[in-house]
Amino acid sequence: MQEWDIKVDEKYMREAIRQAKKAYALEEVPIGCVIVHEGKIIGRGYNRRTTDKNPLAHAELIAIKKASKKMNDWRLEDCTLYVTLEPCQMCSGAIVQTRTTRVVVGCMNPKAGCAGSVLNLLDVQEFNHQVELTTGVLEEECSSMMKQFFRELRDKQKKIKKKIQNQK
Amino acid sequence: MQEWDIKVDEKYMREAIRQAKKAYALEEVPIGCVIVHEGKIIGRGYNRRTTDKNPLAHAELIAIKKASKKMNDWRLEDCTLYVTLEPCQMCSGAIVQTRTTRVVVGCMNPKAGCAGSVLNLLDVQEFNHQVELTTGVLEEECSSMMKQFFRELRDKQKKIKKKIQNQK
């Protein structure tokens, strides 16, 4: 297995975090993604599922669609996908479908992640493609962004509940 | 488990086959899909992956995007998705993500299907949603359409090979 340059991985994960912050600003779960081919970012995306009312508007699928347009091909061979949170079953599936070479994950998603947590769809021998996986790049930063988001969400919900009780 | 009306299932599968034939006409692998909510078709799709050079242009994802727009929600609760071929890992993932209630499959895809063949992503207890599954609806028709497509594709490839050899 090739040794990867952690400095390079951190550089692109930082861009994925910047994307995630755009989702945060929309009050979406802050997940961001970038896809890199030959040292260039060819696709960026951030979670817009609620904003767009579109189940396909996950950060990874948005980035995949853009990257694929840039490559002029449905295949993303020799590409690395950076994502702040471990991908779900749909996005892991899309990563295998596009034959993406490598995935770099910020923090894991123990309850729903499909790159090692619940399942590992990136490495199923029966599929015609397996994906190289690196996890834990800028993990602390990705993880604390998620925690902060859900803390604020709970606080907001508590305030709304209180307001409703006061009106009774 | 509810008993389903096979006549109703066949009616919608016939529409999915009609969709698949549109893919066939584009020389795409003939896969078609419709999504039904309260007795109405709210999304149709057929495989356009090569035509659109878009890895997300599977029949199911196209139908899901349209249905979701119609529902004005990323959730497809109380919806049934009809598809001529067992869905791949990406589309099965999308079906779970959208919380689609039920999936009806024409024929299976033993080498890559993720609704029971390689894996069954529709029924993973750790996920927050499981999908009811019916298989084998108009199976013979769906299966023979696929066989015919690949037979013609092989014939075309043989002819091209012969042409090249004759030019040498």
C-alpha cells in the first residue's frame, strides 16, 4: 500500500471542512466534501438535503456529480474523495460505483457510517471495485464541528419547547 | 406483513419496463423505475449513465429525485419503488435514505445486486429504516430484456472486431 502525505491530506480535508461550514450556515448537518484528481480539486460539495428538500443532496453526491462533469466520465479513477464524516450507505455506494480510488474520512459515524462502522461498503470483495481508505484526518476538528452543531440544535429545541409551554 | 395485489404490482412494473425500453433505445443497459404514492406515479426514471456521463444517472436515482420534488420532501414515506433490475449498492442506499416503504423488483442481479444477492442493504437492522421487499414481478420479461440487450451488445462487439481484423 502507498504511503500518503498527511500534510497533503490535511490540506484537502481543510477545504472539505470549509465546505461543511457552508452547510452549518444553512443549519444543515455540517458535512463537506472535495474530490482531488492529479493535485487539483475537481469537485466540491456540502450537505443541502433539507434546504433543497432533495435526498440526493449529500455533500459527497454533489461533489461526485461535479467531478464527473469535469472528468467528462462517470468514472472517477485516480481520484481521492475527502469527506468530513464517514459516508452513509448511499454515498459509499456511489463511491464504489464511480470507481473512486481512495477515500479520506475526517471523523467516523458509528451509528450509520458505511466505511467501517455499521458496514464497510468500500471493501466488499464481490463488488468489481474496492476503495482504499484513510480515516482520522483532522478528526478532532471534524468531530467537534458536529458536536457543536448538535449541541446548538438541542438548545434551540429546548428554547422552542419552553416558549410553547409558556404560551399554554 | 401486508398482502400485495399482484395485478397492481404488475401494472406498475409494466410502466417500469416501458421506462427501461427508453434506456434500451439509447443503447444503455435497460433498467427502468417508477415510484408510486397513493396510487399515483410520482417519479419515473431510466438508466442514462453513459449518455449523460453521470454516475448518478441510474433509473432509481432519477425517479427518486423527481418523486422527492413532487412530495416536496427528501422523505418518500408511504411510497413504493418499482424497478426492473435489483438495485445496486448506491440505489439501495438511496432507497433506505429516503425511507421508501416498499421496493418491488423485476429480476435479480446476482453479481452486483444489493437487495439480497451480494448484500441486502434494504434490511440492515442497524440502520434507522428497513424496506419491505417483493421480488420476481414480471421477472421473465425483465430478465429476457436484459439478456437480449447483452446478446446484441456482444454481436456488435464481434462485428467491430471482425471489421478491424479485415482492415489489417
